[in-house]
Amino acid sequence: MKNLVKQLLKTNPNIGLSIARLTLGLVIFPHGAQKLLGLFGGYGYSGTMDFLTTQMGLPSIVAFSVIMIEFFGSISLILGFFSRFWAIALVGMFTGIIITTQLEHGFFMNWFGNQEGEGYEYSLLVIGLALSVTVNGSGKWSIDGLISKNK
């Protein structure tokens, strides 16, 4: 268990990784804040749970996980705390989103409102950034880096 935690915290002190991690966290945060707190025009926790379970048909545990990953995962990514864990959680979540709701609509997002749903280009970008963080760690200026330096 100790080695697993050590591996999760290990990071390469590279500024490019910090940019990927911060971008990922900053882009996902508003979505998580919409779902959990109702900020940025969102429905908040109850409304989001209701939408994800009744209209989208997701099991409660999956809906709950989506909200927690987007909110707490984005904050953790911004801080660089257990970034690998949260990045792999985002990879799994966005892979699920592509498979269940976006694949049928093709690659492109619905920029002009002329298709029934969203394509998967945004999700693919999120997965790419998250994989970079998963493989390399939090980068410079991260809590992971501070913790692993002190060990």
C-alpha cells in the first residue's frame, strides 16, 4: 500500500505537465461546480442526480461518482494532489461518456446546433490531457511534488 501511494505521488517536475494538469482542472471545475453546488447555471446536487438517474438512466453510484470526480477531482488537479488518481478517474468517466452518449453523434461537437447531440472531440481532449497527467504525474508546483520531495 505504501508503494502504491508513493507511485501515485511521484512526479516529474516539468512545467509542461503543470500546464496540462492546471488546464484539465480549470476546464473541469465549472462543470463539477454546476453539478454539485448549482454554480454557473447548474442544477446542483439534487437536480443533477435526478437528471443523471432518471433521464440518463445511470445507476445512482455512477451519477454520484460523476459529480464527485468532476468537483473534487478538478480541485485536486488544480492543487496537484493525487493527480494521477483523479486523472485516471476522468479518463474512465469520459470514455464512458463517449461510449454511452457521444459516439453516435460523430467526432465534432454541436457548434451550430445542426445535429441531435454532441460529438466526442471535447471528451477526447480531456482524455488526452488526463492521460498525460496519469503517465507523468503532477509536474512542478504541486502538492504531490512537495510530499514526494519530503519523503
